[in-house]
Amino acid sequence: MPRRSFAEPETFQRVLRQILQAAAERGIDESELALRAGAAPETLSRMKTRGNGDFGLVTRLAQVAGLRIAAVPDSDALESLQRGDFF
């Protein structure tokens, strides 16, 4: 199976920050997060530095952090509502 890379740096960084924050809130540091997701801590470090990474690994990191990856409509109104800025 070919590797799928998540390579849009801004989106990738935002998703990774959310995963790392959720993990930290659960008391999981970055090294433990990587290991529980089946990766070396160095791999997670490279992903943070490069701004891209394997989509399967991002999904596993999210699962360990108690999150799931989901596609949502690209809508300014939806984003404002989710931030609480709508009203």
C-alpha cells in the first residue's frame, strides 16, 4: 500500500498542535504519544519540524490523544460558530 502524506504545512501544523494539546491534557508527553502510536519520538519531532507526515500516523496520534480525524465543510460561518464568534 502506498504511503499517504499529509503535506499542506499550515493545515498539518494546526492539526498536529491540536493533537499535541489533547495529549498533554491527558498527561501524555510527546515521546509517549509517538510510542503509543507506533512511531519513534524522532519521527514525531521530524513531522513537527518539516510540517508534513504520514496520514496514517497522524490518525494514530489523534486516536492516542482521544481525538479522531474528520472532514468538515469548508465554511467561514461554520468556523466562526465553532470558535464562538458567530453571535
